[in-house]
Amino acid sequence: MIISPTIAALAYLVSAVCCIMSLRGLSGPNTAKGGLYYGVFGMGLAIVTTLLLPGIESYGLIIGGIALGGAIGAVIAKKIAMTALPQLVAAFHSLVGLAAVFIAGAAFHNPAAYGIGEPGAIAIGSLIEMTLGVAIGAITFTGSIIAFGKLQGFITGKPLVFKGQHLVNAVIALSLIGLVVFLCLTESVTIFWMIVGLSLLLGILIILPIGGADMPVIVSMLNSYSGWAAAGIGFTLQNTLLIIVGALVGASGAILSYIMCKGMNRSFLSVVLGGFGGEAGAAAAASHGDKQVKIGSADDAAFILKNASSVVIVPGYGMAVAQAQHALREMADVLKREGVKVRYAIHPVAGRMPGHMNVLLAEANVPYDDVLELEDINRDFSQTDVAFVIGANDITNPAAKKDPASPIYGMPILDVESAGTVLFVKRSLGSGYAGIDNELFFYDNTMMLLGDAKQMCEGVIKALDH
């Protein structure tokens, strides 16, 4: 069955609307499931429509590729732990970038198959679109791999910098612009693959110097890059839907990156050109001097929580590592039965990707109405009896407000120190992902609960039950 261009255009329009509705639904936890269904239907319709277009051949190969990729994706989705979700997102971004490189390479070597000309006589507009898609795709591919390595721990989370780094990046970027011009004039195969090679190198050099605390922004930025790469290739393929969806992903990723930067009081340029927590931060974290720390137990925490009238829970990456979200929700349920008001405070850059904490809490069936963003909850800490911080280090560090020399100075934080008591669950007194000491550990109203977050929550639950 072959469909007409008019029917295909209409189907693509419906698919594009579904993708827009999907983004709209995913903007809030209450509508996220509906947004997901819109996205699945929209992409399913797009795939079927594309397969029914005139000129499509090798159905067996195409369907086999879809089946193989779908099976791999299904297995990964079933087995992936929530702690590895940021790594998974980074890895998938890399695949989108690599796909853009492959498609651009195929179009360059066989332009007639894509209706953009003949070898040596490709339309200038198509060459520009193609090179933009391949350059952004290559940067996305290697940049995402480096981000994956940093998130997984294969590569240190500290900024990896070298002298003249910005100059090298600038020279590579200018060289890419020059090569694009030469490619348009000569259509040289060598120049095309030089563009690919330099773009792959630039992706590595852009992400290596970025510190671990900036990873949420980088994940969002790479998401934006993958969208623009798809849009560029959409022009090459003359596929309206790919252009629309790529632009949606690119624009939404860019907007989210801006929101993340605003949440850290940093400019997007400062994130790209450098990272949080360099050597100075690491040195600061290495020494606690003669500061006194109050160490407590699960029994101590249970006594304080049970006698509180209001508790605000602040989750962070430590909760994700320990997979403590279910035990945390159970602890909150026990407190609610005792008449304690329990809410959750989410910082925009908590975890290692945008919305990381929201996903984990939703997985544990935490009521959406109990989960509040920084701007909605911060003013309430001064009237809160207990702030229960579970693995959230940098986003609670008062140095962001008090120490101009701190790498995180100016970043909005959750004002947990204003609560009557701060119970801080953490494995050790070590620094957070930004590599700096958290002075909150040494406050008079802070009690440190050192140990595995899940085991600590379970211990609190047992103590509350008794």
C-alpha cells in the first residue's frame, strides 16, 4: 500500500501535533503519562507513514532494523536502574548524533537517492544543511560519550582543563566554518570527512572541562544538540516531520538548559567554558579542621521526626545511588499516620539530570501534591521543624550564599539551615559533586546520619514502629 503525498503530509501534521501535546503533557507529573501516550502514538504514526511513502525499498531490512533496535531498547528499559537513568539519556543522545552523521554521509555519497542532486553537483542549500547536521551530530555523539563517562565514573567528574584550551576550541570552530565554505565550493570528500573528524574532536574538548555539578545542564544541552542535528538532517531528507520534531527537541532542550542555568545562577556560556569544583574546591573539601560534627543514629532521627509537626524531605543524588526512594516514602507514610505534615523539596539541579528526583519519587508513588519546587517551598523552611536531607549536598550548601570565593557562590539553594533541626543522611562527611565542603554539616542544628541512605530510612521506620 502506497499513500499519496497529501495523505502523508496530513499524517505527519497529526504526528507533529501529537509530539507537541507530548511535550505539553510531560511538563507536569499529573499529565506526564498522557504526554507519553501522545508521544508513542505520534512516533508510531510517523514510522508507519514513512514506510508507506513512494520509493521506500528493502522493507525486510528496515523492519529488521526496527525490530532489533526496539528489542534492545526494551531490554535496556526493563533492566536499567534509576540511578543509571542520566547515563542512559546521555548514551541515547550519542546514538541520535551518530545517526545524523551516518545519514549525512549517505546523502553526501549518494545524493540522487535523496533527491538533492548528483555527486559533484549537490545543491548549495543541501550541502549547508547536511554539514550543519553532521557537525552538530558528531559533536553530540562524542560529547554525550564523555558525559556518559563522567556520569558513570569512568572519567573523573572534576574539570579536565589544559592551557590554551579555549583558544584550541575557537580555532577548531573557525576551521569548521572555513571547511564548510570550501565544501560548498568543491564538494570534496576529504573536506567532508575532515568536518566530521574535527566535530568529533570538538565534542570531546567541549565536555571534558565541565565539572560534575554542571552535569544536569550538560545533559539538557546535549538533548538540545540532538534535536538540532535531527532538524538539520530533516532538511537533507526533505522530511517535514523530522524538521518539526527536531526543532521541538532542540528548542525545548535549550529552554530547559536556560532554566537549569538560572537555577544555578550561572550563564550558559560559563557552564560550557568551564565547570564547578576545580582543584580549589577539592582542596577545601579535604580538611575539616577542628570543626565539631553532631553524629546521630536512626533512633535519634526517629525520636526527632515523631515529635515534629512538620517535616520537609530534600532528596538528592545520594538517594538515587542507594535506591532509597521507596523506603523514604514508607517513612513519610509512617510519619503522616502520626499526624506529621510531610512534604518534599526539589531543587532544579538535584541529581544528575533535569527532573531526576521527580522521576524517582514518582516511581515510589509519592503523591504529586507533596512535591514542591524550590521557589514554592523555600520560604517555609523557617517554619519547619525538621528538614530531612537525604544525599543532597551542593544544593543545600550555605556557602552558595555566604562565600564569594566558593565555586557555587550565587547558586540558589534550599534554605534547609533555617529549619529547627536538619537531619542530614550521607555516607560520609566528604564533599559533594561540586568538590567543596558543606558547612551545613557543622551547624549547631544539624545532626549527621552517616551511612547508606536506604538502610538509614529503614532503621528510622523500625524505630518509629517501636
